[in-house]
Amino acid sequence: MYVENFNISLIKLKKEAIKLLIRIINTPSISKEEYKVSVIIENYLRNYGFIVNRKLNNIWTENINFSKNRMLRTILLNSHHDTVKPGKNWKNNPFKSKIKGEKIIGLGSNDAGGSIVSMITAFIYLSKLSELPYKLILSITAEEEISGNSGIISILPELGKLDLGIVGEPTKMKAAIAEKGLLILDCIAKGKTGHSAQNDGINAIYIAIKDIEFLKNFCFDKTSKLLGKTTLNVTQICGGFQHNVIPDICTFVIDIRTNELYDNKELINIIKKKINSKINPRSYNFNSYFIDPNHPIVLKAKSIGIKTYGSPTHSDQCLMPFSTIKIGVGDSSRSHTSNEYILFKEIIDGIDIYINLLKDFCF
């Protein structure tokens, strides 16, 4: 399975990581449609001798090079293999990888294909070492992009007690020790139907527009030192069904990215008092997250030159009820964009950083 000189083997693994990423990009894996790509990853791990578990489109495996004679803590390496739907401005087929100079272009290359293959490579390497002072689990999971119930949340009970999680998302290999929460509000403006020629109804679109105009200029007062302000954007709107009927319903969606200074219910009450539209929260559960800055993994990251920061983006990190950091290959600003790409160097460096972070890590 491995050649004697493991330095050569690591070089080989890095080359294979690039090939694996290309296969992942070339296999469409929109949220809820990840089965084919999960099989590719599953077979790749099986070829290295790992026993791979599956639930729905989620797969996971674990190392065996740890002492069975004492209770050890467990570390979870996790990333996601689902992608958003491609936008309309792609120059090339988003489901067909293209190499251009030092770039690999394709949907999911940056979010989160680069992290997937880097984590897998680091996991294989660490699993070859003589013995680790912890148990290591690798999971590649589904539905992260839609915060679905068939993703990481569905397999956490299967994994046993977890003491630390490392979440693979594009962070330029900086360690996010805090993450903004997510609050989505479905809003309904209600009016009264009428004939547009008679102008005798109450136009729900106008009610919604008035609320949206207020929200456009509204700011929350409390600013976090690490996560900044809680931000709000209206991201969807729908109203009217016929040109000559004044609409009695107009719906719109508010996307709020929260810092740790507000409770989700508190934010909802603030908004309710400011607008006329009815508010229906989709969930109260995606809260902001912080890890103790003196946690051993944070101290280890700093000791090897990894910068720490607070992340404005939401991830599966918020679903993990144990200490986590978010660190991965690529740049978050490329995620969900047309002509998304990852650099070869980012993948190679990411593999090395994951290995250096965990190779001599102790709780």
C-alpha cells in the first residue's frame, strides 16, 4: 500500500490529490445530489485500506494507529462535497475542470474541493505514522450549502464523543476561531386585492418596499472585536401574479449574519418592532461560535505561524457541539462565483499545514 520511503509516498499522495480533485469537479454534486461524488471519495479511501462508513451521502472513516489501551480524545476532520448551483456567467463548463496556468477552474474547486483533497491526504499521511496520541476521524459530508438535515448533523450521533473538530472551508489556511451565525427570516407583507384600473386595493408590494427600504439603512448597534457588526441583507422578493391585479401578498427573505453580542430571538424581536411585514424565522439554531483562544489547537496553530481571525461566513461549524476551528484551502471570496478556481500551490501548502498542525499535537 505504501512504499518504504514515506517522503516519496507523500509526494505521490500530493499528486494523487490533484487527480482526485479533478475527478470531484468533473462529477456534479449539487446539494442533495452528492451520491456519485461520495462514491468516488469512498473508493479512493478504500483503495488505501480504510474501512469507510456511509449514511445517505455522507461518508466517514477513522485511523487505527492509536493506543487501544487508554482513553484517548478524538479529533474530527470534516469538509463537504456538495456545491451550490452554477451561475450563468461561467466561461467554461462548470462541471468540467480546466487547468489554466497554476489554476484548476471548476465548480466546487475552491468551496470545498481543495479542502477535501488536502484533508484526505493529511489523514492518510497521519494514519501511516507509528502512533498518534488521539483518535482521528475523517468525514466528508453533504448538504452544507443548504444547511440540510441530511448532512453532518445526521451522522454526528454515529461518530461517538468528539473533543475537537477541524472544519475544511476556504480560509486561506488561516484559522477561524470564531464564526458568525446565520438567521434567515421569511417575511410576508399583506395587503388587499383590487383592480389596478380602479386603484382600490392595498398593494402588498408597496408595504414590502417600505419595509425593505427601512432595512436597507438599518444597522445593529453592538460591534464585536473579532466578528464585527451583525449584518442584514434582503436577498429575495416575490409579489404579484397578474398585471391588472393589485397584489395582496408580497414575500421577501432577510439574511442576517450575527455576532456573539446578540441572541437570535433578540434580533427577531428587534426586527419585528421595526417593520410591518409578518416574520417567520426558518431556524433559531445557527448561532455564532467562539473557541477559547487558549485552547491547545489554537496555541499550536499560532506556534507554527497560522494566523487566527473571526469568519464572516457560515458553515457546518455551528452544528458541532464541541470545540472547533475552521481552516481550509482557498479563498472565501471565490466561493459561489463564476469561474471559481483553486491554485495548485494552495493545495500542496494546505496538505503540509494540516500535517504540521496535527502531527505533534497533544491536548
